[in-house]
Amino acid sequence: MKKLFCYFTFLVASISYSQQEAANWYFGENTGIRFNSNGSTTNLTDGKLNTDEGCTTISDSDGNLLFYTDGITVWDKNHNPMPNANAALGNGLFGDPSSSQSAIVVPKPNDSNIYYIFTVDTVIQNDPDRGFNYSIVDLSLNGGLGDVISTSKNINLLQDSTEKISAVLKDCTSKSIWVITFASATGLPSENPNFNTFYAYEVSSTGINPTPVKSTFNIVVNDFRGYLKVSPDGTKLACANSTSGLYLYDFDVTTGKVSNQEAININFSHIGKTQSPYGIEFSQNNKRLYVSAYYQTNQENFLNPSSQYGSLLQYDLTATNINASEVVIDDRQMYRGALQLAPNGKIYRAMSATYPVGLPYLSVINTPNELGINCNYKHNAVALGRNSRQGLPPFIASFFSEKINITRNKSNSTYLPLCLGEKYTLTAEDIPGATYTWTFNDVKISESDFDLEVSKAGMYKVTVQTTTGDCSNILEGEALVAYFNEPIANPINDVSICSKDLASFNFSTQAKELLGMQDPLIYYTKFYKSQSDSELDVNEITLNLTNTSNPQRFYTRIGLIGNTTCFNTNISFLATIFDSPVVETVNPTTICDTQTATDVNITNGQTDIDLHQFDNILLGSQDPSKFSITYYRSISNAESQKNPLNFSYYNQTPNNETVYARIENKLNTDCFVISSPISITVNPLPEFTNATLTQCDEDGINDKRTTYNLLEAVSILTNGLPNRSVKFFKTLNSAENNTDEILNINSFKNTEDSQVLFTQIINDNTNCFSIAELTLKVSINKINDYIAPPVCDEQNSRDGINTFNLNDITADIQSLNSITFPINYYETYEDALLEKNKLKTPYSNVNNPYEHILYARVENNNACFGIGKIFLKINELPDIDTQETIYYCLNKFPETETIDAGILKGNLSNYSYKWSNGDTTYNTQINTIGDYTVTVTNIFGCSIDRTISVKATSIASFNPSSIPINVIQNTPITISVSGEGTYQYQLINSENRIVIPYQDSPIFENIKAGIYTVFVKNKDKDCGPPISSTAYVIGFPKFFTPNNDSINDTWQIIGVSNMFQANTKILIFNRFGKLIKELVPLGEGWDGMLNGNRLPPDDYWFVIKLQDGRTFKNHFTLKY
């Protein structure tokens, strides 16, 4: 790759630029990475920088850190903030960690102490954009650690700009550097800015030229986010504007002008998630452009990692249609990230899950010069240990100009290892007319051709110079040659491999055997499936071992790392694969204690355990002929095969025992597996007692056959212990094998006297059982039937149910049968026979009213004496109405009322009567208040009482103080009466019409003015006609219209008669208080005239002075 000779001379000038200026990167969350001169990398954990995006770093030509910054605070090489650039002290620079490229460092040409930090701000959280500024660092200050010159800090170049900044070497004559940013045409703040202008500022040995070279384009860019990059050779410029698009330009390093705008359209979109450009970078050969794009999610999902989607795209800048050359290198769920070319020629990608959440990795494009997937992208290739974020430090693009490869090796490395005695030809590009200068260990040698044969170790360099005008085009290359012994292939033992180890078998042991004492950092080892593959170095086994036959031979190659011609392929080895057993889990197992030849104790929790019972479970579907199984008491014994257990194992630990199984391949016992613990619980057998049941033969046939309730024997068989159940069998064999269980245990019929049954006595918690015997015996006995004395239905009940004291019946039966045995009672004969559902005393015949039969069983120690019937009878009570209430009118005294005994059905002569007043007839006469009781008895002697409550009542009488009744209009009428009864009230108007029908309330409300009659009647009983009284409601009309239409022609009060308030006075006044008219209540009223003249319509006031002295005032309206 050609580069200007001035680059070379500039690089060896006083500033001594080299790619090592970019050797140290600090970024993300206190993380970093160092690029070593041999091409390797080292993680850095000493950084103090914690940034969302923007950052930059600068080192010296030997790769020693000088300082780094997030755009605000500047940390020196000892990671301490510089005194004049410390955000904690409020004196930081005008960059921002949230700016895409918050800063870039540019050294001052020809001055090793002066560096310029250019910063760009951002608009965030109402913090105004402070534009494009620079500050000067003098490394001679602060004891040689450097500091920002306080008088040369935050010097403004543009008041407003985007978050973009880049730099590139101008030329070899001036050694100046272009610093480029992107802003609006004015560079001034605006509410709706349009970024369309590039500003190129020249940094020379005299300082910064504040007058930029401006390049304005006809585009609309509103988004200030995204990166700006210049190609390493300075010919191209790319500008990513997030949501406003991606553009490619030509850049003239001589003039600083930007030209030939070309829009790069991102065609890739993941399920509608359109990609926006953010990070960009050129390949070292300037032919490829890489873009890190992302999905611009909405604010609601801004912090949700699953809503993000990012991509890595490649564009071929040599293609006729660059847009059409788009290749998707990577796409996945992630956020945006910067791209940055590194000293080793690789491009690194920052990783972030969301804006505030980073990821602890960098991804790498290993060969960015190559097209498509040949660029060899590795995701999460560098594990940082701390989180990366969105930004990576930018550098002067010229740092990364490409050197030519004179070793011509595949790795493009300058390191050339050779075997002793091997000669090698270093080759530069054969350019006609070019001058070739070779050096060995920095000493010029006489060779002047484009190639050089080498045979000694050391550093070889070549410069290729062609003269083209003022500056010479220079190609430079270098090779570090080292010599080593030829590789020795040491023998490798044949191997036996268990199949379970295949996944982890990686030839590491075989590699050590092949290497022997040789250094693995110098010699490589490889493995193949054929000799030809080994010799041709093709189809190397790079993953874990996979065999195509068994056994199989594998072939090796040992060689010098970095050398394709110095190798040895003489060694092979045989690998045999043996199946590894797969062990299944055995669930905890429970067995019951049994007698053994040496242990007859069935309760000590120890017995012989058949361990073979676990074999099939452990093997599952595996072929048992391939594997052997042994059992041990511990894992260590199983692994060492020490003290295997007998397969008929007498457990050493009572009740609980744990064993382990070792399953191994019979052909290779090293292929084995140890089972998880097999837990065995040995439960004791339950204790028991043999029992006998004796039952009566009550069917009248003396054949010693009867029915038994076998459950009666359970408490004896189980010794009354809890958590026990019993099963019954006819034979011992059935009991032992749990077959032909007797199911009708509540009604089992014997087949012979003293028949023996066999029972399982089961512990319900363990399901272990013992076998006990149950003997069935028969007894023949009898008892006479008994008729209990009849009883009457209970008082207040007509359901034929009563309560019997069974103890009284027992005493009668014992007396009649001359016995003293206890007697039990049952509802049915079967219950009595089987002795189930025994009745308790007192007993009620709730399910069998009036007549019922019980069964009595007389027994002594289960030797049946007999079963007899007990007849119960309940007689009905008289059917009468037991309660009644009547009223007696006191105003009719001494008249009498007739009351009766209340028979509801039946002939009255079938009953006898006894009244509380001494009468014995069905009826009796009364005329006094009180309770009367009659006892009614039927022909069965069953009696019941009836009670009649006689209450007082009478007609009403008005209270004298309330007569006559009179109220003013709109006042409720309240009736006041006295008497013994409950009364109702009715109101009738003067036209004899009912205004309010009879009601319980004595109050009438909302009654119009007028004269009414009030009636009061007895609600309890008809004790006579209702009483009545006149009610006067005094009122007046609200208006009158004296127009001679016979309607409302006069005004007069209402509710006064010649019998009531006849002497009332009425005075009428006008609105001024003048007396207009005086009326008498029984006259025709006022016609609106005064002294023969009609008075005008108006409101008039009146005063009414009632005869009883009451007075009230109001007004009315005169209308026409």
C-alpha cells in the first residue's frame, strides 16, 4: 500500500509519530485495552474514565500513555485529573461524555510538549451546546505529568456543531494536520439547525488557524449524533448522522476541501426495524467502509434490551455501485457502538445492550481489508471484565496507514520464524524505476533490488522510493527474522477414550506428548484424520474429537509457528472409543423387614436386601450385556472398587441404608459412572394378636352357620394400635400373596364351626403387613318379643315421634326373661345379628312415626343369648287449635261472649273437656278480660291444652279539649281520642265526599281550607258505630278577579261558620298600610271597590282576628 514519503519523514521527525501513538485505549466503564508491538492485546483496568460515548487517548511513539479524557476531565498518565481540567472542581473542558466523539488529541508539529484537545459538546437535559472548542495541554507542566494551560482552555471555534470530529495529516512539507468537524452553514445555535457544512481547521507548527476551510452541501441533516471518519490515506471522508443518513465524500488533504457527496443508503432492515448509522470506520487499505447501525426505538422501549437491534455492514468503496455492495456482517439484538481501527490493523466494535447498559466485550473485524465474510468478524472476541459502552477513542487517521508485507505470509505479520539452516527471500513490490533501500538491525546493507535472501536472525527493513514531484512516494516494510530448531515429532501413546469424555477430548494430552520438551509458544501441533491431510495441512480437527470408525487412527503435524514449510508429520496414534454407561436415578426405595436364616426379628429394621432389583432401573434402555454393576456403601469405595457388597445384602444400619452403584463397561472398566445415592428404608412388620369371634345362630336352624361382622375383631388383631388396617382371606396362601381378599367383611357367612380365617395386619404408614389368624365360633340362643307400654305424642307435636328410655325397657325384659345379661338395641335384625349401628338411650323413633319395631340383642362376652323384637307405639294427641286471641267490647258489658275448645277434626263427643273456670263442656261463656284454658283428652288418654286470651276493647271518645277541631290553613289536623281499642280515622268534606279514607294515623296533612267531618272507628272489633266531629280549616284565596264572571269575583276567608268563629274580624290594607275594607266572616266578601271606585290591581294585606283571640296576617292579589 503506497503512502507519502512525507508521512515517513514526519513519523521519524521530532514528534516521531507511529501507530504506537494509539497503543492505549480508555473507554466505557473504567475499562481499556493496550495494543502491544507484537500484535497481542492486554486488558487495562487502571482507567478512571466512565463514559457513555465520547473519549480519546494519546500515547507517545513508544506506546507509553500520556493522557486521556472524556471531553471534560483530563487524566494524566498516572490516572489523576489534571489540575485545570477536572469536572469535580468545575473547571472541565467543554466536551461531553454523551457526545459521540467528545474529543480528539492532536500533537503540535515540531513540539513534543504541546498537544491540542479539540472538543464537541452535545445538547442534553437542557444543557446548551457550547459548540466546537480547543484547549492546549503542556506536558512540561505539573512536574512533567502535563496540565491544561489555564489561559488556553475552551477556546471557541464554532458556537454550535454536531458531535463529530476527525483528523488527518495534511502534507509532508508543512507537517500540518487537518481537524474536521460538521456543523450548520453559520456555525451558530438554532432551534431547528440544518447541519450541511464541513469545517477543516489547520494545525501547524505555528498553532491553529481559526479560519476554517468550509465545504457546504445541499442536504438536510437535523441529527447531531454519529461518527465522522477520514480514511488512513486522507482521500475519503464518511459522515454518519443517525436518523439523517450516511454520506461518503472525497477529501483533499492539500486544500482541506470536501467534495463529491454520495449518499450511502442502508438497505438492511430487520423485521421493520430500520437501521440508522452511528459508528463508521475505513479499512487500513482504504477500500472498505464499515458501518455500525442500530434501530432507533421509541422512548417507551428505550431502556428495554429486547427492543434494540443492531447491525454491522460492509461497503466496497472500489465498487461501481457502492450502495449495491452492502454486506451484512452481523446483526443481532443489541444497541449501537463505535468502530475504531487499531494499530494491529483490526477494527474493534464497542458493545452495549441499551444506552445506559453496556456489555463486557469488544467485537473484532480481524481482516477488514477483505470483502464480505472473509473480513473474519468475531463477536464478543475480547472479554474486558468490565463493561464497554457506545464509544471508542478516535485518533488521527494517518496513524493507521498500511505497511507493505515483505514476508508474504498469510497472516500479514512482520514476524518471520525460520528453521535452522533455512533460507528465505523477503520480497517488496517490483516497481520499475524504484529505489530500494534495505537495512539489517537498522544498518544499511548493499542490496538494492526488490528482494533480499536472508539467513540470519534480526530486523530487516526496506523503503521503496519513486520520485513524483515535490514529495516522494514511499512504500515501507519490515520483517523480524528468528531461527529455531526443526520440530521433533515425539511418539504418542495409543488412547482408549470413554464416550462420555469425547465432548471434552481436545488432544491436549497428545499435543504435550508430541511436543515433548519443545516450547508450545514456538511450535504448533495439529491433528488430522488422514496422513495426506496432515502433509497438506488441510481438514485440521479444530473441534473436539469425532470418530468415523472404531478404533480409528489419527495423524499429527508439528511445526514452527508462523512458518508453513518447517514441519514434521511422522507420528500417528490409535484411538479406541468405549461406550460410557449412563446412569438413571433410583427413587428412594422402601422394603419390609422379613425373617432371614440368621435374623428372625421382624422389628429390628434389618433384613437381606436384593440389590439386583436396582439393575434394570440404573441401566434403563442400555444393553445389560455391555455393562457390569457392583454396589458399595460409599462413593469413595465405589470409585476405588473397595469392599463391594453382596447382592443379597444384610443392611448394617437399621431402618435406613444408603448404597452406591458402580456401572462400568466390561471391555474397559475405566469407563464407569457412579450412581447418585440409593436410599433404602427397612420398615418393621406390625405386631398382632390372633383373635376369636363368637356369633349367634339365629335363623332357627341349628346348623352352626351364621353371619359375622369381621371388623369386630380388628382391635384385638391390631392390639388397638393406630394407623393399622386389616384385610381378610380364607387361606394362608391368599393372605401371603394378597389374592382372593374377602370383600363382604360386614356380613361374612361361615362355612363351618370354628372356621379359621387369615388376616393381613397392615401398617398404613409403611404398607408392611403381618399375618394373623381369626377363628369364627357359633352360639345358639333365643329371647322373647316385648311390647313396650304405648306413649302419647309429645306436647306441641303431632309427628308420631317420642323419646324412649331404653334402660327402662331393658329392666322390663330382664325381669320378664329372668336374666341379668346386658341388652343392646338395633334398628334391624341384620344390625343386631352383626352388632353394628347399636342404638343409644334415650331413643327417638324419628324415621318410623307412631309404630316401630326394634331388635334387642342379649349377650354375654359375645356368646349370643338371643335376639327379640321390641314393639313401640305412639298415640296421637287431640287435633286442636292450641292458641287464640279474641276481644271483648267493654261498652257492651255485661253481655257475654262464647269461646270453645277448638277441635279441628273428629267427633266432639270423643273428647273430654276441663276449663279453667270449672266448665266441662265444649263451649263456655265469658264477659271478663283474661286468659281461659281448656284441657282436651282423647279416647287414648292423650291430653293437650288450649289457651284463649280475651283482651279489652271499646268504642272511642273525643277528648273534650280537642272539640271543636280547628286549624289554620296548611296546618295538620290532629285527632285526639281516648278508649281501650286500636282506632282508624276518616275525613269527609262539606260535600260529603271522602277526602282521606280510614287510616291508622290520627293526623291529616295538606288539607285545604274548609269545613270537614272526622269519623273514628274501632279497628279491633265492631263495638258500635264510628264517632264523628266537625273540623274547621281556616284559610283564604291567594287572589280574586272582580270582573263579574261569577268566578272569584269577591275575596273572603274560608272555614268560618255561624257556629264557629262567627265574630271574627277581617281588616284589608293597601301596600301603604291604609285600611281599605273591614269584613265580617259570614258576609259576601270584598269586591275590590272603595267608595264606589275600582281599586287598581296590586297586592293587598289583611289581618284576621279570630273570635278565640288568635290573629294571623298575610296578603293576596287583586287581578282583572
